[in-house]
Amino acid sequence: MLWGTSVLLVVVVAAVNLRSISAETTSTETLATGPVPTLAPPSSTSGPTGAALSPIPAVIAAVQAARQGAPIPSSLTPHLDQLLGDRYDPPTRGCYAVRGAPGGHICPLLSGSRTMVVFGDSHAREWMPAILWAASQDGWRVVPLIELGCGPSRYAGVCNSYLMWAVQQVRTLHPDAVLIGGQLMSGTPEVKQASVAGVSTLISAVTPFTKNVVLIGDPPDQGQQPVDCLLAHDATLGTCTRTLSGDQISVYKQAARAAHDRGAAFIDTIHWFCFQGRCPMVIAGTVTYRDNDHISKTYALELREVFRQTFAGVVFG
């Protein structure tokens, strides 16, 4: 699918630059050191252009169980009373940009011979557990440039100051890779096009300042709150499984095409959550989403080796 005309970004020098970066911080809270399981990777891996992955075996099994109307497992991870809080939090709240005044406290994490910038909103933040674990294994320094609520559909409007500030940081850093994550909105044709245009603008803006631009596919929202669904008196794995809509599939594919057309890599994550258009809330006993449209920290950690292999594949070939 072809994109509409990209919005032209004029990069301006922000008032705050990398002098505001704090001392490097090693975040151990989200690094997997305990018994958190790793989902078995699929049988094939993505190539340099971000080709689609085969489904993860556990995802296939979960969809098959959902089709049979299997009951909700008696033991879920995380426990439902802890689910809403099952998210990544940075070392300090000040590590996020603030809308309208984005310049400020930047928090490099870990240390390494290569630098990765993580650029986006809460849909970038949700990948941080997997990102930090992969980075700790492969010698990456991670610099998050995250503003909550600033998805691609808002880059041309209320979040434009954040966008320009963050691009200026990339320009100064010249990192080895920029990993972009963001919520892809699909409610109306206008907001879908705004999401696509925002991603396109961002990729074009950061490409001159880094060797690798990677867009990670945004997992589709569930359409209902996991806690409510899983606690319903008649709940089954089937009733708590999302069927992908045409709009969800369309905006996802348009984002992938835009990345490819602009020379960026695309990490196809949909097969980490869905099989044959169905996306269960529970995979191998783990609740995959903490709310309607954010994946749980627990499931992100279970995907850590899948993410690591895929990211390495698109960056190093």
C-alpha cells in the first residue's frame, strides 16, 4: 500500500541539548534475572528488510485453545490484581519528556559500545523490558526519548515540539540505531492517515543521523479491558480473544510499507500476539496485555529473546 504525501519536518535546534543528559543509569528492575520464561522463537527469523516472522508456537496453541472455548487457566501471570501495574517504569519520572516543555532530564540506561535511541510514546515504553534485556546481552547503551501520549498521529499538532526536540537529540547523538515505537490509530480514515504520516515524517527526519532506523510494529489493541474480560463469570479463552479488524490490519501494513519505502527496517510483531487474525489475551498462562492497548511487562519479558534475535537480524543482517 502506498502512503499519502509525507508531512515535511523542519528540524530546529531545541533550547535544551545533550548537556541535560544525566549520568548513565543501569536499570536492573526490568532485566530478567529470575525464572521468567522465554517464549520459543518461531522457526524462521526476519531478514534485513524486516520480513514477517512465522507465528510463535505458543501463540498458535493459544488460538487453537480459544477456538475450542477452553476455560481461563486458574493461575495467570501476572495475577489479575497486579495486571494494571505490570508496566515498565524508568528510574525516575523525570526521565519522560513533558508535553509543551520536552527538553529536560534524559536518562541513558546501561553502557555499551553501541548506542540505541528509543523514540516514541507509551507504545515504545512497553517494549523497554525486552529492549533493556537485549541491550544488556549485546552491548548497547539505551537512550529513551519518550513522551507519554505523543503518538505519531499527534506529531503535526500538539506533539510537534516534542518531535523537534527529540530529533535534535538524535542529530547530536548520531546513535548506531533508532528504534521507533508508537500507537497506530485506526478509528477514522483521518486519524489513520495522521498516524501513517507521522511515522513517515519521523523516519525521514532521523535517517540522516543514524546508520539504522527500525520501526517496531504496534500490537493491535484488544478492544476490551483484560481484567474485565478475564473475570467475567462466563469467560473463556475464546471470549477473551480479539479478532483483528480490517482497519487494524490496514494501518499496520501501511506502517510496514512506509518503513520499507524510506529505507528503514520493520519488526513485524503481529505474529507474537496473533495467529490467523485472532489475538488471545492469554498465551501460555501469561496475560499479554495489561490494559486495552498496552502489552504487559511480563509478556514483554517473555518475548525478550524473540525481540533480541529479530532486532539483531534487522540491524546486522
